[in-house]
Amino acid sequence: MSDNVLKASIAAQSVAERAIPVMILAMLGVFLLYGVGFAQPDVLHNAAHDGRHSFAFPCH
Amino acid sequence: MIGRLLTAVLLSGVLAGVLISVVHEFTTTPIILHAELYEGGGGEADHATLIWTDEVAGGQFYLVHGDEVHEDGEEAWGPQDGFERSLFTLLSNVITGVAYAALLVAAFYLRGREVDGRTGLMWGVAGFVVFALAPGMGLPPEVPGAMASEIGGRQTWWAFAAAGTAAGLWLLLLVKKLPFNVLGFVLLVLPHVVGAPQPAELGGPVPPELSAHFASASLGAGLVFWALLGWIAGLSYERFVTRASTA
């Protein structure tokens, strides 16, 4: 098959077919982002302190 | 499919997280450490100590505080300054990288078009606007010790600004229907019309010059991070998702 036909396979999927991987990735991203940037337990806060400031998450 | 997507996420997130740690080491981290000399401001609860330093011209009083002490007297764990602290910063940056990579690759896949290094870089710049510039307009990047309102409200507004900007940019730029474009514009502006929670009083112990420098350094480093992440994620997506799914 030509490249174009091959590459069309992703585009040909409906939004519904793409929804599950998108939701899994989005949940993974939000979960990790919450843990590293938002969670308030002192231990997490102290460990990620400089990273939180540098990435400009609301801190303290 | 999810395995290929995760490969692109992990590769780009870890790489961008490691690379930005090097950038932070020379840009934002020195300002954080400098600001911590002023942090504490003499409050009773944080065991402020007054020290004299001749290192700064004219000599100045710096307020420093010892390890955080809980009300029950137990110290919360924190990494030791130096290598350990840098190591945990690296770890947290890698997790931040993977988190943002997951959101970015989810957007690539939801869009359903081809992505390469160049288009990935443009997506990355959009990510910078969504997760750094737009939240930063209401809540400027803070140095330790900056005055700010209660944390919960700021976090909520930050998430509101990021979500509104993401949805707004998508509807404005990627949907070719006027009503959706108008809605996108409204979503883009709405968080700023509502406004971020601001501190009741200003005048923290950290000099404004240092705070201003930190805000610009943080945003600059943010752009570098997002450009790197977008570029690497675009290349990884092309390699592991677009090509692999057709092989």
C-alpha cells in the first residue's frame, strides 16, 4: 500500500473509535499532573518543590 | 494502539523532563534558592532566624527559616539540599514531562491527523499557551515566599484557565464553523474575565526585582520545555504511531 493509503487509516477511524485511547491518556496525564503539581501532602510538596515553582504551579 | 501511544508519551515526556531540568538548573533554580533567603519573613511559626551577611554590598539582614516544623513537632520529610534535592527535582520534572506528554499525544490522536517534528513543535507552542502563559496571566509564576491567596482557589482557577484555553484554542483554530469559533473565543477570554484569586495584601518579603526575574525566567523556560516536548512528541508520534499503525 502507498504511504498515503496507510496513513489514512488513523484519519479514517471515527472519533468514537479514538475516544478510548484519548480518555486513557487524558486520565493518565491529569492523574500525574495532579500528583506532581497539585497534591498537598507535605512529602509530595517538598519532593517536587523546585519543579512546582519552575513550572509555575500554584504552590504554598 | 494504546501501547504505541504510550511509547511516544514516555519517550518524549522523559526526554523533555530531563532536558528541562538542565535548563531550570541555570535559569529558575538559582532564583528559587536566592528567594528562599528572604522567605519566612519573620513569622513566628516558621522559626525565623536573623542572620547577618556581608556578601551583599552594604550588608543586609536576611531572614531564613529552618526546616518546616509541624504543630505536633514532627518535621515533614524533604530532600536534603544539594544532590538529593536536585535528584527529586529531576524526578518531578520527568513526571511533569510524562503528564504533559500524555495530554499532548492525546490531543494529537483526538485530532487524527499526521504529526511530525514541525507540526509537533506548533502543538507544543499551543501547549505553552494553555498550561503556562494563560494561567500565568492571572497567577504569575511565584517565587517561594511570595504573597498569594489561599491555595485551593488558585489551583481551581489555574485548572479553569488551562481547560478554557485548551478548549478555546481547539474550537477557534481547528473547527471551521463560525458558532464554534465564537464559543472558542468566549472560552479563551472567560477565565480572565472571571479573574484569578489575588492575595488580600501585597508586600511579601522577596524583593520585586527577584520575583519579576523569576516570572520571566519561568515563562521562558516553559516555552523551551513545550517546544522541546512538542518537537520530540511529534517525531515519536510519527515514528511509533503513524508509521507503526500502518505497517
